[in-house]
Amino acid sequence: MDKRLEVYLEKVNKYLKGMTIDEREDIIKEIRSTMVDMQDDDLVVDQILERLGDPKDMAKAYLGDMITKTEGLSFKKVMMMIGYYSIVGISGMMIIPVLGIMSPTLILSGAVCIIAGFLKVIGEALGDDMSFIMVNIAGNSFSPFMTLIICIICGIAFIIIGVIMWKGLKYYIEKVSVGKKYIKA
Amino acid sequence: MDLEKWRSQIMRGTLEYCILLMLQKDTAYGYEILQRLSNYPLLSSSESTVYPLLRRLLKEGYLSSMWQETTEGAPPRKYYTITDTGKEYIKLLDKDWDTLNKTINELKGE
């Protein structure tokens, strides 16, 4: 068989990691037999490669279909998901947890910050200086009123950054799942 | 008007039904199934769509498969056959399909 077709099969095989060797062999064998059938139908190597598409997409289609359609979460499925996401991009393994943790934490911190600022001012008015709440920038402390202002500014900034991250996370997940839908089509 | 999206969505749901119907008539190998599908403009699909789908239908027990040697020394072919479970499954799909047809006709006012 043509070298380029062999290379194609090798690539698909490589991307199918996560599946058992038996399954991979079976898949490769079927694609190989299809290639021969296509050659018998007078398709040239370029046409065959064009029809089969990117080897990555081919492997993704196998992995994607198994992941989305098999029920339950088995060890095998987890292995396939790892395979799938390693194709989708390591980005997913970084972006989702990082944004997923940072975004709510920032929103929460922002809210706490603003509440603390108000507590400081209220405490001052009631005669308790609330010494556990203070703003310290480069060794300078601030009056309760200034503390409130700084708290509000920082709090709002934290919340805005948190919300942007949350939107980014949602956008990312949607993009990845659109990819998955496309695979199933 | 973007028909592509609508078509790909119908396809997604019906391709499996069509392949099962095709295999109910007779056993076929992957490339053969693809060739037959390509006779129908709406159903024409790529290897990367059909093969994983066949694989899933196998896993779900609706199909069985067998590697068969070819005569001229070419690599063996994987033949797909419908199982009894598959036939039962088709009956259920038939019902849904009929209902859908009736519903659409009713909505069209026929």
C-alpha cells in the first residue's frame, strides 16, 4: 500500500490512545480495507486522503462517539475521555479548572471585601475600630473612610474580573462541546 | 436560508435508523454501506461519521460483525449483520417514525 496511506493509518492509531489494542487494531484494519476498496474504485491516493479527512478528526470521531453515547462512567470511558481531551487540547485541562476555581473565588472575595469596608466604617461609628479589618499598602494604613473606598474599588474590580472569567469559561465549554456535537454529526 | 444546519440535524438523528434499515435487508461491509448511502443526497456521509456509528451499534448489540477474507488476496472486510435486538430496536424506531410522519401531515393540514 502507498506510504502516505500507511502514514495516515499510523496517525489514526496514535490518536486512538485510550482504546484497547484490540479495538485499535480492528478500527485500523477496517479503514485499511476501505482504502483498498477505494483504490479498486480507481480513487487515487490524494482522493482517498481527502475523503477520509484529517486523521485527528477520524480518531476524534471514534473517541467522541464512544464517550457521548456510552452510559455511565467506567474506567475505560475515563481513559477515552483523556484521549479525546488530549486531542481537543491540553488547554482544557488547564483552562477549565483554573477559571472554574478562580472565577467564583474572585467574585466571593470581591463581595467580602466590600462588606468588610462597610463593617470598618460602621464599627468606627459605633466606637469599635475593627482592627482585624485594615488596608495595608506598602506599610501605610488608612483611615476607616479611605479603607471603605479602597475596599469598594478592589471589591468591584475582583467581581468584574471574576465575572469575565466565568463568561470566558462558559464560552470555552460551549466551544468545546460544539466541537463534540460536530463530531457526532 | 441555511439548509445545511437543518439537514445535518435531521441526518444526525436518522442516519442510524437508515443504516439499520439497510442492514435489515442484507449484510454489508463498511465501504458498501457508505456507497449505498451516497446514492441518497441527504444521507451521503463520510467514513468518519459512519464507522464510529457502526461501532456504537455493535457495542449496543443491535449489530454483529464478522471479518471475512476476500478472494483476491485483498485485506479482509468487516461485514455487519443485524441482530434480533437490532430488529426489535427497528420496530420501536418505526413507530416513532410513523408518529412523526403523521404529526407532520397533520400540521400541514392534510
